[in-house]
Amino acid sequence: MRRILEAIALGLLCRVLVVLVSAEDGFDSALSPCPASCEGTPANWTVYSSTQRLAACLEPMLLDFAIFSPLDNPSSVIKLRTCAAGDSSNSQAAPLSSTVPSAGKRAIEDTFSDTSCIIASGSEVDLEMLVSSSESTLSSTHLGSALSTLEQYMSSSTHCQTKFLVGYSQGVVVAIHSGDAIDNGRTIPSILNQVKGHLDSASPSNAIAEICGDDRNADYTFGIAIDTTGNLASVQKAVASWSNGTCFAAGQPTTKLSGVKFFEAPLIPISHGNSTKRSPRSHKHTHGHAHLHKHEARATCKAISVIGGDSCGSLASKCGITAANFSKYNPNKKLCSTLQPGQMVCCTAGSLPDITPKPGKDGSCASYNVHAGDYCALLANRNGLTVEQIEKFNDKIT
């Protein structure tokens, strides 16, 4: 009997050793209170299916999730991509990924793309702030950790294409939305410096800082949302507003911080014209086609895609044409009241080009990696499809 018990004990010990070896050779999220360290892009990070899972980790973390899938809706499928700013195995600080890709200053005619960083000249703008104070005894250290972790990652040239991210430190949540036309490397440190200075004398439960409105669409909108109660859904709502090109704090008593240094792409029309309104040449998502669609055939128009916050006036400015010509090339009388992000409009005479994805030669489907700001209607518009078609192609699991 004793030998049997010894054999069982030895077997259990071997199993424990196997688990420990596996944990050393490859990260296992089930064995660690924290996700894997921040390396690469969110596509490589640890996935959690519950916001409650975050409470187990005492290190600062970065989070990425679907902006338009409400975290406070019980029917939503939660998928949090997470990483720890420190070394999740020993709780010591680990450097964030710093491999620098080739990133040069683009010509003024170039589109926003996934291969280069926005490098823009600076100007002084007004930053609107809305702060709700509390009697919370929460240490400012956690707010500082969340802010600095976000700043280090998003202002790095390695991650200059990251336009939405959340910092989390022991219940403190900070989210940043930085439009596609904004130079992250210089704008984020500049604005965070202003925000930190403004919050030094406050104990905020919630705070909003935003640059939005006027003739700014989502590409030129910037926002920071802070919640010190751990409410991820509250900052998600703010980011969703900015992603649609609208101000989250509109109509509320904000404080204006003037003279804030801000770096964004030039204000130019797509083609020659007299307009000086904000007019990015395209939107920066890789989905098989650019947002500036040139002539594909004699009867095909040159087309651009609608960005959140666009109007018929701003679209005409991007095209470099008059409002009358824009109406001529886009005769749908309901167009201006029904504009949707991702929708295509004509800048010249002709029909809209066919942008529907084509299957591969081997019969495989055209695929796309979903980004944080994507949703079915947007993907449908960008690809000349309907939501029903996308659901059908994906067996209604979208």
C-alpha cells in the first residue's frame, strides 16, 4: 500500500513539474494573475472574456476591445485583448516593445496608410476638459501608471498606427482616441502633460479631455477619458462618440485650456480647389482597397469614403469641388441626411466603383482582421456589401 501511495505522489509531482516547465517555456494565462507582457500588437495579447478578470492583476495593463460592442450590455460577447506593462511572471518592470519600423514623412498627396507614421507640423488649439471630482482616497499613483503606460506605447514610432487603446491600473481606467490624421508621437505627450497638470489639484472620479467639433471629423478628433472607479463601459462610450466624429462632453460645463500644442496632417482638398477645410485623403485601415478610389473604367467616378463626422459640405471640400457639383455627381436627395461611415461618394462624374471583395483563386473567401473601431455596418459599407451579406458569409456569428 505504501508503494502505491509513493507511486501516486511521484505521479502527481511529475504532473506539477510538467505544468511548471510549460509555464516557463510558454505563457499560460490560467497560471498567472496577469496577462502576458506587452509585446507586438493587440492581436498577440492575452484574451480575457470578462472585465472582472482584470482585478487579479496588480500591474499596469493595456487593453484593446471592440468600441461599438457595449461592455455593459449583458448580451455582448466580451473579448478583451490585454497585456501587462511589467513582467507578468515576476512582477518586475519590463520594457515595452521598441522595434522601430521604417517610417518616413509622407508626401502631401499620399494617403494615410499602415506603413508610415503621421509626421505633422504643430499648432495651438483649445482643449476642452470636464472633470467630476470625488472624495476617493484612490492613490494618484495608479492614475499616473495608467497614463504613463499609455503614453509610452502610443507615442512610440513602433505603434504610431494605434489610434485607440486603454490603460488600466488597479481600478483606474484611461482611454485614448487619436484620429488617423494626428501625429501620436508628439500630440499624446503634449496633451497628457496638460491633463496631468490640470488634475494635480483634483481627485477625479471621471474626466474627459477632447479636441473635436467645428469642421473636425473622426480623423481629426482627439480624446482622453478617465474613470477611477474601474468602469470600462463609461470610457467606451466616450471613445465611441469620438470615433463617430462627435464631442462627448458637448453641452456640458467644460473648462477650456488654451494654447495646447497639437500636431495633425495638413488641411488640404483631395484635388485642386480653393477649400481649406480639414480633408484627409483616406482612412487608415487595411481592407483590400484605399479610401480614395480612382477611375477604374471610363464610366466610373473617382470616389472617397465617408468618415464619422463628415457632412456633404466636408465631403465636397475633400473632393475639391463645389457643393453644386457634389450634388450633381451624387444625385440622391437623401444622401446628406443618411451619410454612414465607410459609405462611398463620387467626386467626379460616373458610377461608383465596384469594391466588393473577390474570393481567392483556390475558392477561399476574402478575409479581414477586425479592428477595435469596426462594426458590421461599417465593414459592409467599406466593402460594397450589406450587413445581411456579411452575416451570411460568416454563418451569422458576427
